[in-house]
Amino acid sequence: MEIRIDENAGYCFGVVKAIGAAEEELSRDGSLYCLGDIVHNSAEVKRLGRLGLVVIDHARLPELAGSKVLIRAHGEPPETYRTAERLGIRLIDATCPIVLALQQRIRKGYDEMQRHGGQIVIFGKPGHAEVIGLTGQTGGTAIIASTPDDLSSIDFSRPIRLYSQTTKSREEYQQLIANISSRLAPGADFVAYDTICNRVANRARELEGFARSVDVLLFVAGANSSNGHYLYEYCRKVQPSTYLISDAADLQPSWFSSAASVGISGATSTPRWLMEQVAEQLRVMS
């Protein structure tokens, strides 16, 4: 059985930057706090935990005065920076540059909408770390829409500025734009910005060819990875024999009984070493 790892799979630039920043600090001091899981992959979180990375939530910040805390690639709302300054916490800011630029665009759009009585709408997953940071740029007033059913809070007669979480599906975003456009009052001021990360958007097209080239595709992703679930579902449409796994322990021999080739790919939050572990376990099984 031929086993192939997708050459284009693995960490995006933002995740590489955040993990590199964490490893650099850990090599110096042996411990570091991180606001939330540094990446939506439990295996990588555990690896870094063994090196001294301690995952915390915002409620713990008051007890960490004077400590160092990493902001992961997803970014944080302005309130986090104000809290850290008040407590004397040194922030190691590893916000993805693409996310940071989007935060700044939303802040600018919010200021404009404040002047003109308009609304900020964000296409994203409610409660997602990136979306929390984006919403924070609007003082928590942005309307979050993950499906057309979430558009009831919009006043279609007032100006609207629409942005997308960087890791969402471009196809679904276009559908949402079309839905909003169809509801606008005559002459309404509506602008939708293309803010989806090109790395995420291009991954789907790259994956399509890889998925079609193998008999079985194993997609390795963390349970909380939005990007992972989107890409997995995309793969299933072109390769029905696609299985979502978190690590090698999830492998089922029955999946490969008649397969001549198996491909292994993953989300932008999936480490290369984890895909290699899956490949090694497959070799043992075969």
C-alpha cells in the first residue's frame, strides 16, 4: 500500500510564528503562560505543555501580575491589552499578521459606521477566539453571522460593512454576501470585504487534487479546528473515503482493506510530526 503525506499540509505562517515565539521563550525560561490553546490541536498543545507552556484563560490574568503571557495567532480584543498593562503583565504578541491587519480594518470600519449610523457584520463562528478578538474592535457591538439565519439583527436600510473570519469558506462567504444583497433597501450602503486568508482559500483547491489521487484520505485535525472541519468536509465531497482523525490511535484497519494508496493531510493547525506518526502507524498496520 502506497502511503503519501500531502506536501502542502501543515502549519500556516501565523501558527509557525506563534509556536516559534513560544519555543524561544521556553528555551530561555522553561515556562510560559498562553491565553487559550496555542493551536487547535491537542497533541501539539500537550507537546508544548511538556516543555513548560501553561494554558490559561482570562479569569487567571489577575493572579499573574508581573508574568509573561503569550497571545496566540488568533489575536485578542483591546480589553486584554488594557488588562495586561494594568497588571504589569508582559505580553508576547504572536497575533497572526493577517488577523492583526483584519482587526485594524474592522476598527477603521467601526469608526466609519459610528459616524454614519451603520453596522459591522462579521461572518464567523460565534465564540471562536479570532472572532472574539475581531468583535472586540467594535466594543462588542458587531453582529456575528455564521448562517443566513443569523441576519435578522441587521437593519438593511442602514449602512453595512461586512468582514469574514480569516479561516472561513470563501464559497459560504459569497453566499452570505448574496443573501444580504438581496435584502437591502433601495440605495442602501453595503460593502463586503474579502478578508479570508489566501492560504486557507487556496488549500481547498490544492487538497482537491490530492484527495482525488488516492483511494483513501486521512485528514488529521484537532476537534476544535474550524479550518480543519471545513477542509475535511471539502475533501469528503471529492473523495468519499475520507476520514477525520486526531492522531494515529483513531485508525481503523477496515478503512484500508481494498486501498492501494492512502493520503495523509491536515489542517493549518496540524503539525507535520503528527502526520508522520500516522504514516508510521499505517506502515506497521500494513
